[in-house]
Amino acid sequence: MIFVTVGSTMPFDELLQEIDRLAGEDALGEEVLCQTGHSGYEPRHCRFFRFEKGLDRHFEAASLLVVHGGTGSVLQALLLGKPFVALANPRSDGDHQAEFLERLSEQTPFLWSRDVGELLALIERARAARPAPLALSTRSELVDDMLSLLR
């Protein structure tokens, strides 16, 4: 199962529309579950829910994650060591998600984009690659700072 999360603070209809289109074309080859949050778009080819307290069970059950560029979702995916793709939400204030993803990807390799049109290619690359674990003993100050904020 692919788990998609758009977070709980702002809509990300573009991501939901693209994953739904891919699911409808059977381009993904497995079931998709979406957390849609404040988005107005409701997927037709994926199971979905708006909000749920704690997404851990969905993160753990997924074979692959597609996450918005929020700090919590990205770090959770990294810590789990699951294949994942992150997409920067264009509605983020001052493009902070793209800035965060770019800076973090300099410290630990992972797949991300600003363009939801790249989603299928990124998913295929994520499936083919072994996820790079977040090395807890050699984390950068950036990652340490973010983890302390989340705690």
C-alpha cells in the first residue's frame, strides 16, 4: 500500500489529483491510501480520510510513502527507512517546504520535487533504490535541531 499524506495545515489538491490520476490509470500497481487534510479534492481511485489522530500505523503499514514537504512527515519517513518521495506544497509560506527539502537533501539523500508532474518517475526511482537510512550517530546540526523541535 502507498500512503500519501498532505498534512494538516494547508490543502495540497495538486498532489491528490496526480496520485488519483495515477491510481485510476493503474500506473502504481498497488492500493493507495490518502490523508487529504484541508484539501478540497476527494480522490475517486484511492481510499482516503481527512484527519486522523496519529498517522504512525499508516506510515508503518505502507510499502512506499508520498509525503508533503512538512518537517514531521519527512523526518518520520527518514527515521522509518521506508522508500519515500517528498513534494513541496506550493502554498507553503515563503516556499519554506522546498527550502527545507533542498537543505535536508544535502545532508541525507532522498527524492523530492516541487513538481507533482514528476511523481510517477520519483515513485519508480524510490521503489528501485534502497532508502538511505538517517544515520543517527552522524546527523547534522540541522537534523538534530529539527528532531529536538519535534520532541
